[in-house]
Amino acid sequence: MDDARIAELLTPFLGESPRRRNHEGSASASKVAVLTPSQVRYISIYIDLLVRWNAHINLTAVRKPEEIVTRHFGESIFAARHLFPEERSTGIDPSSRPPASAPHVIDLGSGAGFPGLPIKIWAIRVHLTLIEANQKKGTFLREAIRSLKLTGADVFSGRAEVFPGPKAALVTLRAVERLELILPVAARLVGSDGRMAILVGEAQVRGIREMLPGLQWAEPTRLPLSNNRVLIIGSQEP
């Protein structure tokens, strides 16, 4: 698939960015997000790698490249632009090391790298940790990081319960089974002023709020091209 087709397929997920409040408290004008040619190229490299590896290990049940773009990259980029609307990495070399002040993002149960790696492609300055207990998937994630020449990205091949690293500014989850077990673990990884972002079915939102009442949950945002998928973001209470 060529880069132009990838960009075309991702267009529905790049609508208006979230409105930001200015110093006077009024909402500033929202802007339409745009992927740079280099970002589209990174996505293209990632897709090719995913398709090749998926022929040997089960990374995703989605096999058609165009469906991979819309279902996996589309959702992930949609989340990225809502979470980091002002931190796009236009012109930044992906091999440049993120600054010490860069936000730490943990993608829990990363699987084939969604939404973590697309978030890193969108906001190259973040420091990304992919937590994936499956060893074969962890090997793929390391190869994806190497192929994309990303710095400030690493893989923890173990259970999140024993992750030794610091807490994060953002913890993400997508397509995770048994939310009732993983949500308390994820919450413990969120820093004191951090956020949790979950891509789920709309029917799961109420349960998430009930399981984690300590987070302040924004209203869920419906995903483009989906009847029941949403992004829900919770923040630690001050």
C-alpha cells in the first residue's frame, strides 16, 4: 500500500483537534490535524513489518492492510491527537532522544503495539514503554522499534504487576480482556497528576467508571467509522 492511500484511509480519524482553553478561559479555535509525510512513512514501514510477522505469529486477527490501517492505526492516531494535541513532532528526527522532561507513556498489554507505537509516531518526544508479557509479541515490538529507529521507546516483557519502572504521565489500554483484573493494575501505574486512556466498547464505560472511581472521567468520545467504540480518558484527582 502506498503512502497516499494510507493518508487517505486515516483522514476520518484526523478531524478537528480538541478545543484548548486560552489564558482567559475561552475556547480557542480547533484545528484539523495533519500527518506529515515522514509520519505516514513510519506507519507504512510499521504496516509492512506487521503483515510479514503476522504470517508467522498471531499479532492481529485483522489480515487486510487497509483494515489494519483503519482499525488499528486509525483508533490509535485518534487517541494520540486527543491526548497530545499540541505535541506533534513535525520535523523531529525519530532517532533523537526525548528530553528528560518528556512525558512517560505506558502502553499496557501492548500486543502488536497499539496504541503505543502510533502515539510515539504522533508525539515523538514522549518516552514510551510497551508492557507485553507474551515473549513472541515482545520480540516483534522490539523489532518494530528497531525498524522505525525510535529512541525513547522500550519493551518490558513481563506482567504489569511486577513492572519496576516509575509511574507514568499516561497509561493506555486497548483490546484488553478481563478489564476487571487489569484496571486496578493499570491505575497503580498512573502518576500523581497522570491520566489513563482506554479504547473500548461503549457498553464497558459504566463498568470502568465504577471500578476506578478515584479517577475523574471525561465524557467518552466516539471513534470515527465505529458504531460502539469510544475513547475514555480519566485523570488523577488533584
